[in-house]
Amino acid sequence: MRYPLTTGQAATLLSTTEPRLADLVRKGRIAPPPEIVAGRRLWHLEHVLQAADVLGVLDGHLHARLAELEVNRAS
């Protein structure tokens, strides 16, 4: 998996649902909101980190998974 992520990929990574992430964006909890391209939101690391923090799931395990994605992106 590489950045940017779709909302579905971000939801899976954060163990939540797409509607819950959409609600965070709608309520302004993710700023700036992920951009929309071809009708899909594109989630970058900064957005995923914000969502994880708001959802209370930002822990060492998630940090490791996000770091792995960031390394894969750089490759």
C-alpha cells in the first residue's frame, strides 16, 4: 500500500469505517481535509495521523505500520 490512500484503505489501516472517517472530515476534525480527485478523497500521512489521534488509536503499533508505508513510498 502506498500514499495517497483511499478512504477505504485509510479506514482499514485505522480499524474504523469509511463513514466514520467521512464524518471526521465533515466536522472539520481533519484539517486541511484530504483532497478530492475523481470523486475520491486521497489520504496522505498527515491526514491519517490526524484521524488516528482523533479516534484515539495512535499507538506504537500503528506508528510502525505508518512508518513502513512511508518507507515503501520513498522506495
